[in-house]
Amino acid sequence: MLTEALAAVVAASGTAVVQAASTDAWTGFKQRLAALMGRGDAQSTGAELERLDRTATAIANAAPEQLERVRTLQEGTWQSRLEVWFESASDEECARAAAELQRIIEVAKGAESPGTTYHGDVRQSAKASGNARVYQLGQGEMRISDK
């Protein structure tokens, strides 16, 4: 049975896997997590890398209407894998691994997503001539006018 603190790290780690899978930090993230879970064994580390790659592929290939379900499933899968991993580890290994997982999560939190995120107001404008029209896509409140 995991301690409350360790359970929180495991839950955050499952979430971090899913979030990192679509960022520029994915390669480093998955290598560090696989090395940790592989316990220094090259074959085990390779198997974890393959599992992590399957996770990223499942998320990337999910249909838009299925994406949230796939992300939730993958998050739960990695939480379960990490829980089993910690339950089989010694107290010393758990402490070391929890600290490393927290560092890995922090790196993932600071990772840039493939797109740019803006906070606050963003103004776009475009001009068309003749009978042409310009359509711009955004999110949030949009004001469209003909000028």
C-alpha cells in the first residue's frame, strides 16, 4: 500500500505522461521515466520506452471525439503501472524514485506544447480586396465585421 504522499506523486506522474506526450519535452521525459522504471536494466528500460511510445501514438492517433477517453485511459494505465512499480520497490528505492519522478514532472510542466498559448486579448486583422473574404479561426469571444 502506498503512502498518501507517494500516491499523490504516482497520480501526478500518470497525468504528466499524458501531458508530456504531445510536447517538445517528450523525448527527454520518456527516456528519464523509462530509465527509472527499468531500474538500470537495458532490456527493461527498452520495454518501458516502447510502452511510452505506444501511449504517445495512441494519443496522437485518437479521433477528436475519442481523445479525452484515450487520454484518461492512458493516464490510468500509467498510474497503475507506477503504483505496481512502487509496491515492488524497497523503501530506499521508493524515496529516490519519488524524488526523481517529481523532477521529471516539473520538467514536463514547464514544457511547451506544440502550439503557442496566449493569455489575454489577441487581436487579428486581415484585409481582402474585390469579392474575396477572409475567415480567421480562434477561440473564446469573437467579433466578426465586414469592413
